[in-house]
Amino acid sequence: MKKQTLKIFTAIIITAIAATTFAQDPGWHVVPKDDLAGNRGEIAKTLQTTATEDVCLEVMQMAANDENTLYLKMLAGKRLATHGTVKSVPVLIAMLEKDKEGFSARYALETIPGAEVDAALCEALPNLKDPAVIAGVLTTLGVRGNPASAETVEVYTRYNDSDVRQAAGFAMVMCWPFFDTGLPGEVDDDKVDDENADSLFLLAENYVAKSNLTLAIAFYGVLAKSDNIKAYRKESGVYQHILALGNEGIPQLVEQINSPNIKLFLVALKAGRELPAGDAVTKAMIEQLDKQDNPLRKALLVRAIGDRTDDVSKAMSRGVISQLADSSSRDEVVRVAAIDALRNVGNPSVLPILIAAANQNDSPAIADAAKKTLAELPGKEVDAAIVALLDNNNTSAKITAIKLIEERRIISAFAQLKKGLEDSNADVQKAALDALGQVASVDELPLLLGFLPQVTNAEELKKLQDVLMAACTRMPQEAAATEVAKALSGRSTGGIPTSPRPIQLFLMDMLMQIAGPVAVEAVNGYAWGSDAQLKNKATELLGRWRSPQDVELIAAACLKLIKEDPVSKNRMLSAYVRLARQFDMPEQKRLEITKQAFDLADRDTEKLLVFDVFGRYPTANMLAAAMEHIDEPAFREKACEAAVIIGEKTPDKLEAVTAAMRAVIAKSANADMKARAQRVLDRQ
């Protein structure tokens, strides 16, 4: 196209100009130097809430120019932007070239309704001297977008200041009534350059917004054909041109798919993915496959075809993509791309191809791609087809199917997987057991637990333990804990009261990891039993329980053991204090635990544990609790240390901290502690 008869100015230059003066101009962001006390504070409050237009205008015309006054004028300008009328226009126009006040005036003028505002701005332009102000007014006219301003604005597209020309370009695009009449003038294709390319994009986008695709296509076409603009602009023009054309853009799509320019090739693939659904585009892209001599380009084209996931496109491309995925004579990169594409376009019919590829040991890339596609290929029909593969006599295919059932978590395959445990091949048995942990429901947990007594060595036990934990993690907490507790007590099919002790201890560990009220109750029960080893395990678990939701239950269990079981008392005291030290809880509960632990402890070494809790939580109550013991010789230094730690962590000045530091200085025998207390006191 030698000449473009589209109507557009060749002089429009547009860059990313902010949409509003307020957002654009750093001078707008004025902050007051003081708190605007007294009368000015009241004015500011009024300007932000209920000020009338007259009040705002009075503020705008205040003679003072200090920062507090400028702040008030900014508030007045914001208020006028939403509540002003043409009555405000003369005052605001007169302020345009006033340093910082001009920004407030333009902000208000951008949104005050009425053609009188546009006329006043246009009349003011020839009288303005500062290019920055001229550019600001042009931007304001652009934001307002009144076609009546276009003739005035056009003059400034040839101004000798680049910022003014940019603002004029923006205003021209926003103001000219081109949706109806077009822009005046002609432009040669070879005159499109980086100075006016952004204007063309903006014009085309506006045409798209107004559903005038004919002119949008024409503008994008100019950009797509231009060799005078930067590569990224040309690539964007090609992309937008193809999309604007829709199915009519298939010739342009094909042209760029076969372009020697790799970037235009990639742009075409992006457009091809996004063009309208249906067979026309997909057919055209498929026809280009055999024309690609470069394996990498062919692979990229395959992926793009596979990303067209409407039903018509999937049906059309499935056959050719399956062929590319199946043929061992293909380049590996092409075959991997085809296998990946089957995730989007495949159905159960492609499973044999994918299973064979997944077991292709001589090509890890192909095998990995096939396994990933098999794991993600959607549909219940696919699940059913995978489960059916368990009847396959091929061991490798059977193991692959089992692993897919595990990864896809096909719950309905539990019965078939159970049969796999009886398979003559040990690898099949192992795979089946792993998968059962991922698909078993809580109703099937007793069956898995029942395998524990059959374990013959430590390695098998560890593997089964991992499977059981994986299963329980997916199940409802209380239901899983109930089944494990039943198995431990021998009250279910999986009960193992006479099994090796390691299995019983493992089940108790499982209960701690599952957590919850049922688990706490079950473990606590063994803490009161006569079996010394199980009792020891239970108290150990209560002492290192990790679930925050169970703190109250664990605290009650520990306290009861402290009070009523002399054998467990010392261990439980440490566990009880650990709860206060490590878990979140109301402060009153934390103080209650520390006091009870201190009072119930028989030895000073146990009582000293509570002071670590005081220092960890620096509050006035914790400080008071620590200071209660400063006069007790056995605990004085620990109390002093806790008090100083709290004082060091307390940023505010508190009378309690001051009193405590003075007490530490007076009573501690530790010179370093006295010095630390003095530093806290000096800060107070």
C-alpha cells in the first residue's frame, strides 16, 4: 500500500501521558507543615466534607502562598472537581500559570461539566507562556475529550517543545470526532515511524472500543507493514492486525508462521492460539506443519495447535498430534511437544500411545513428558481406561497404570489395587501399596492397618508407615484417629495388641501426628496404663505434642498426671511449662500454668523453668509474676534476669519497669545484670 488514505495527522507524537493532572504532577502532592490548628484546621475539615463552591473559590483566591495555604487550595481544587460548576471557570483559568496553584486549578477543570470549560481552556492557550503549563492544559483538554477542542489543539502538534507536541498528540487522539468523520490529511506508509506509531496504536484501540473494526484493521495494518518502527512495535502491529481480522486474518497468520523472522513467527503462534474457535484457523496451522524444516519451530507450532482447546479444534488436531506423538522416527523435540499437546486435545484413544511412550526407557524426555500428560489428561473416561490397564499382562504397563492411579487419586480403583498386593511381581506389589495410601478412604484404613503385623523387616515397616501417614493426612482427622486408636487397642480387624512393640509405638506416633481430641484421649489413656514402655511413650508424646488446637486438652492431661501420678510428675512438669513457653494462649492461662507448675514442683530446678516463660512474653503481668520471687534467695537471680529481659523488650516507659529495674540493681549479686538494669532505667 503506497499511500494510506486513512485520515490521520503525521505530526502526532504520543507517549504514555498520565490520564489526569493530579496523578501526573508531583507538584500537586502538597502537605501541610503543621497540624493546621485553629481556623485553618476547620477550613481543611470543611473542604474535605461540606464546603460549598463559593467557599472553595474563596480559598482558591487566598493571597498567601505558604505550604499550609497551598494545601488548602489543593483540597479546594479536589472539592471543585466534584462540586464545581461553570461559575468557577474564570477563577480557575486565571490561576493556570500560577506555580503550584495551577495544578489544583487544572485538576478541577478536568471534570467540571460544560462546554464553557473547554472553550475557556482553548481561549487561554494562546496567552500561556510556560511550555509545561501549555502541555498540562492540552492534557486536560485530552482528558475532557470534547471534539470542539480539536481544531485549537491541532496547532500545538507542530509546537517547538516536545512535551507540548506529545500532549497535543494525546489531546488530538482523544478529542477529534474521528469515529464519525475520520481525521484530516493523508499519511504515506513510509512516513510511519517511532514518533507517531504510538498514536496509531491508540487510534486503533479506540476504533476497536467503538466497534469500528474496519478502521482499526487499517491502522494495525499500517503498523504491521512498516519497516521504519522498532521491532517490538512492528510485532505488536502484526499481532493486533491478525486478531482484529479474525478468521479473515488467516493469510497474514500463515505468512508470519513461515516468516524467517523468529519473533514474527512467535507472534503468529500467539495470535493463532487466540483467534476464534473453529476449524478454519486450526486447519491452516496444521497445514503449515510439513512446511517447517526446523524441528524447534515445528515443535512450537505443534504446541500452539494443541493450545486451541475448543471442541472443534481438538477433534481436528487430535489425529495429527497423535501421529507426531507416536512416531519414533520423529525428532525428539517434536515428539515431546506432541505428547505435551495431548494433555489438551487427547482423549482415552491416545492412552496406548502415551503408555508406550511412558515406558520408552531410551528417552527420558519422552517418558517424562508422557507420564506428565497421563497424569493431567482430564476426564472420567480417561480414569476408567487407566484402571482397565491393570488387567494388562505387561508388568511395565501395569506398574505405570498403578502409578497413574496414585497420582490421579482414582478412588474407585481401590479394589483393583488391593489385588495388586497379591501380584507375583514384587514391584507391582510395592507400587500397589504406595497407591493404596493415596486412594484409600477412612473406611478402608483398617485394611491398611491390618498389613502391619505381616511386615517382616524394618525396611518394609518404614515403607508401610509412610503409606499409612499419607493416607491419614488426607482423611478426616477424628475418623482417622479413631481407626488408629482401635487398631492399637485391638478393637478392630487391624488390632495388633500382641504384635511387635515397634508397631505399637509407631501407632502412638501416628496418633500424635494426626492430633485432635480423639488422638489426645487415646495417647493419654496409655499414660495411665500398667505397661511401662507404653506409659513412657505416651508421656513422651504428651510432652512434645505439636498441635496448637490441642493445647487445652494437653494442658489438662499434663496437670492431672502432675497431681496424681508420681512416676510421671517430673516429666509432665517440664511438658506443662513447655506449653506456656511455646504455644499461643490467653495471658491469663499462661500465668495460671506457670503458677501451678511453680507451686506443684518439688525441686528448685523444676521451679526455675517458669522464669523462661516470663522472659519470653514481655508484659506487665509477666513482669509482676517474676518480681514476686525476687526476695526468695533460690530464685532471686532468675527473677532479676527475667525482669531485665522484659525491661529490655519493653519500648514504652512504664512505672512497673522502673520499679523493677531499681529492685534488680538493689538486690542482684550479678554485676552484669545490674548494668543491664541500669541501661533500661536510663532509657526510662
